[in-house]
Amino acid sequence: MSATTTNSYEAAKVATPAKDDGGLWGYLRSYGQRVRSGDMGALPAVLGIVVLTVVFSAARPSFLTPLNFANLLTQAGPIVVLGMGLVFVLLLGEIDLSAGFASGVCAAVLAIMLTTNGYPWYVGVAAAIVTGVVIGLLLGFLVAKVGIPSFVVTLAGFLAFQGTVLWLLKEGTNISVRDEIIISLENEYMPPMVGWALGALTVLGFATTQLIQQRNRRRRGLPAMLWQVVAFRVIGLAVLVGVAVAVLNEERSRNPLFSLKGVPIVVPVIGVLLLVWTFVLRRTAFGRHIYAVGGNREAARRAGIAVDRIRISAFVICSAMAAVSGILAASMARSVDPNTGGSNVLLYGVAAAVIGGTSLFGGKGRVLDAVLGGLVITMIINGMGLVGWSSAYKYVATGVVLLLAASVDAFSRRRSAASS
């Protein structure tokens, strides 16, 4: 059997968009059938965001203020980026337990290059990302070539990288990050007009992509999405982006001598990463091979796909994104210490991907899942903090949400198998 016809859930979904038979109601019926058969996509995460918004805004009106909205986006940055990298590993049915402390190692390298050695920000960022790539190559080689299970390899990495962070920071030194460019990633905001321009460019780019995709599919005689659905998507995105930019451009400062407004700089950073990795997964042969290997590794191998190279590449991407997450964490804290990348960082990263809809069994998931799941986790942490609940409740709530997401994943797989 060809790897392109395996049980790779996401690849099949990309290849067969909704037909225009039956009009809009036919599309809605088709969507309902897909949901009943287990194809829930991002629906649980979106419903989670809606429910959390209603609950926390009712319990604490300050939850929906522009100031807290901006805080939510900046707090979600490191979690979302780490989750994006983990999506690639999870798509293969693997796991990376070392991603959290790998981000800590890369953040420590960044801080040492900037503060201790006095290099410019771009040298520090390059060194951190190269460190992440080397870590990914090592982990991927041990998993793909040596044949050690990823759970064991990355668990060993979890311990080893924790020790590496302590060694780099001389058993507990806190290194301040003073570079203005790095600090601005999580602590500065774009001018309001730039935010509006970026929002308009986002909507225009999305609409153009949808129209080009529709035209190409019709030219080839393939089923295309209903124009009403395309219009709904474009208008929905325009409304969402417009409201978000308008809220973020409101004055948030309580000090009349100090202005605080605009879209956080971390938002376009995440947007660019989302765009790049979504394109890689959905529009390149490498992305199709990721889904194929995750769906059925042996079938992919027989189809001529370089399975080992794909597996190593996934770990490299994961660790490189862990490096970016570490850079954002260092920017948020304005320093790096032995706890950077530790504690619950890994758990939140994995939870972001799974809650968003990425399967723990491989073959199903999108980079967007990490964004949605990361927002859910950040809303739980932020909202419970505003309500005044202790960290114990935050951990319990996050664990329950993760368990529910895994349960939905297992249910979806059973329903999908039964319907096929």
C-alpha cells in the first residue's frame, strides 16, 4: 500500500475538501457527519476558549480588559512556540520529554553570548538556535538510527539537559538579559497603525490564498470548497483580527505620563512561525511525508520515503522551536536561571499541542493546534490567578483539560475507525 494512501488522518483531510454538492446545507450536513465520525478538528479547543472566556469574565470582569488580553498573548508565547515544535514529533507518534530543558539550555547559551561575552543579539539568537538544532540531531539520531525508543532517549535528555543548564549557569547563577531587541519580543508593542496594517495584510493574505486554492482545484477538476464557506472564513477572520487589534490599540496604561497600547511584538513572531510551518506541513512533500510516516511507517518506507531522515528532521524542528521558546522565555523574564525551561514548561507544551487537536498516536495534527491549545492553557493559568485560586487548582484544572483532550482524541480515533 502506498504511503500516500495510509491511514494518515490529516493528509486525507487535506486531500478531500468539502464538495459543493447540496449547497450550504449540504456542507453543514457533511460537517456534522464528519464530527459524528470523529473528525472534530479544533472544535473542542475553540469551545474550550469560549467556555473559559464566559466563566472567567463572569467571575472576574477584569479578565476581558485590554490589559489582560495583552498579558494573555505575551504569556502564551513560549508555550505556543514550544507546542508548535512538539506537533512535528507527535505527528510521528513519538514524544520529546526533553524539550523543556532543551529550551533552557538554548536560553542559557543566549544569555551567556549576550551578557557574559557581549555579542550582539543576532549572534546570540543564532547560537541558541544552532544549539537547538544540534540537540535535535542528537536525539533524532539515537531514535531513528540507533533504535532507542523516543521516550527513553528524551527522558535521558530531560535529565542531562537539566544538568547542562546548571553547568552553564555555574550551579545557580542568574544571568540578566539586557539586550533591548531580545527584551522587546515579550515586553514591547507595535505602533497602532502598524498593528492595523499587519491585521489587514493577514486578512488579505488569507483571502488570496483561499481564492488561489479554489481556482487551482477547479482548473484541475477537483472538488472545491463552497464560495459561501470561503466568504464566511474570510469575514470571520477579518472580524476576529479587527476586534483583537482594536482592543489591543486601546490605552492600557494607568499612568497618564506613560502610554501603553498596541499589538505585542510576540504576536507577529508567532504568526510568522505559524505561517511557515503550516505551509511546510500542508504544501510541501516533506509535510506529506511527515503525515505518511506518522500514519503508517512501514507503508511509507515501502513507498520510498526516507523514514529515518523524516524522523530526525522532526526532532531537529522540535528542538529548534524549543530554542525559540527559550528565547521568548528569557525575554519575558529578562533573565535566565536554572529554572528556565523546567517546572511545568514541558507539560504545558505537550498539553498545548494535544488540547488543540494533535493526536498522541501520530498522523493527525496541525501547527494551529498548538496556538489554540496554548491559549486554553494560558487562559486557565491567567483566569485562575485573577480569581485568586492557588497553583494547586491550576495544575488540577490543566491536568483535567489535558485528560479530556486525550479522551476526545481516543474517542475520535475509534469513531473514525468504525465509520471507515
